[in-house]
Amino acid sequence: MLTDEIRALVGQQRVYTAPEPFGAASGRYFGLAIGDDNPLYRDPAFAQEQGLAGVTAPPTLICETNQYSGLPMDAEGYAGHRWGIQIENTREVRGGNAYVFGRRLRPEDVVTATWEITDAVEKTSGSGAAMLIVTSRATYTDQRDEFLAENTETIIFIDLGGQS
């Protein structure tokens, strides 16, 4: 499963810079969508009382949105970054995410996301199936190149062994 083509992806980077500032509505709407009614996302006076310059967004929004990418939608309606790894006769499973957060996202921030594949290894599952484990890291910075967040994501491709 670990082909030369996959090995060549390790170390590859893709960089996307948002075409506009993040905006206050994004944080407010994401908070509503996830059921987080924190006034930091909608009340500038409250946010200032907490020591912030103004409203902010839920911390994981920066890792869950594709606002920065400006990519066209694919056939499935997804308009975000993908590495394009497709391995026939496998099931793709999300292996997990690890987040590191810097300062809070602000409406005026213009986000740059730098995606990099950091590792690709082949292993065998407990049931004997071949697996390809691909790890990537997305680092998010603002218009001054100040660190905002990092998302390390693991995707596992499990060989179906002739099953469908």
C-alpha cells in the first residue's frame, strides 16, 4: 500500500491564504451550530471585559472551516483541501486529530493554512489487514504570520482484501 507515489507526498506542502478577513459572523454562526452559546462569540462588550479586543470564535472553527482555501467544490460538494489519495479496495477511516491552539481567532484575521504530509507508514491491523496510515499537519497563521492553531490529523486506509 505504501507506494513510491505515496512516499513522495511526505514533506509536500500546500499553502492557502484566505481571500478576505475571517469575519465576526463565522464565529457566531459556528457557535450556534455546535450549541455553544458563549457570549465571547457574539457580544463585543463581554469579550472586552474578558480581556479580548472583541468577539472571537470557538477554538476548533479554524480547523473545521474551509474559508481560507477558496477551492472549487469537488463532485461530492466539498470545497476544502484534500491530498487526493485514493487507494482501491480500501476503507478510509479517520484515525484522529490532535490540536494545539495559539491565540484566539479574530474577525479581522486573514488566515493562511499550510498543510503538510508528515508521515506515511504501512502496518498490519490486529485482524491481519494491511493498513496505510497517513499523517498530515495543518498550521494556521494570521496576516502577521502569528501562530493561531495546528491540527495534526491521521487517516487510515484499511485493505478490504477483496471485499466491497
